[in-house]
Amino acid sequence: MTKVEKTTLIERLSADFKGSNAIAICDYKGLSVKELEALRQSARESNAKVQVIKNTLATIALKNSGIEGLDLKDNNIFVWSEDQISLAKIICKFSSSINGKLVIKSGYFEGVIVDLKHIEAVSKLPSKEELIGMLLSIWTAPARYFVTGLDNLRKQKEAE
């Protein structure tokens, strides 16, 4: 890579990291190219980005975007998104589907450095769509119970 290419990459990554609410750093040793492409595909479906980045370039990009304190060692693959719940779900689901070959090292969720346990806990939360469905169910419950009561009253009157 030339110096110009590195500078361009750092600028793009800095902008991406600033615009994301969630960044996960994983170890990808032992993953085949086919498995990495499957991870990229599932990430694309959830508007997340996946990229293998050299640690020195990643450190500079993270520092430029105001993120410090992440320990980058060995081989790292970075996954980032605006939605931390979907990001955590993608990573944990993918890791379990390939028998743990993708090892979650750490992450950065909304200004806080997080560990594996936090990412796994976030992955178990309901998604935004599930929460909206729960809320709609609660809002429609009174009307549903009213209609059920009227129907029961009608059946009772017909039986008499």
C-alpha cells in the first residue's frame, strides 16, 4: 500500500468509526474465505460493515475518531454499525454457527469499551422491530379485550 492509499483508508475509516455507535473487534484465525464472505453477507443485510484492517492503521483511525483504550493485538477483523443490538446479534449468531472460530475480543458501544460478556448480553436483547411489535401489542390490548367482551356478551344473549 502506498502512503496515499493508507491516508485515504485512514480518513474513510475515521469517518466510518465516528458515524457508528458500535464497533466490535474479533479474532478470525481459522476462518475460511467462504466463512468470511458469509459474515460479510449477513453484516450487509443489517447495514453493518466488516473489514480486516492492519492494527497500526486501525489505531490511527480509532484515535482520529476519538476512540482510545482498545488493545489491538494479533489478527483482527472489525465489524461496525449504527445499531449495537443488530451488530451484537450478527457476531454472536455467526460465532455460534461456526463453532466459535470467530472469537470476540472487545468492542466499543456508544462511547464505552465493552467486553465479550457485554456483547453477548446485548445480543440477547430484542431488536428494534421486536420492541415495536411488543409496544403495539400492549397498545391494542384494551381494544382487543373490549371486542372480546362484547363478543362474549353477544354469545350469552343468543344463548338465552
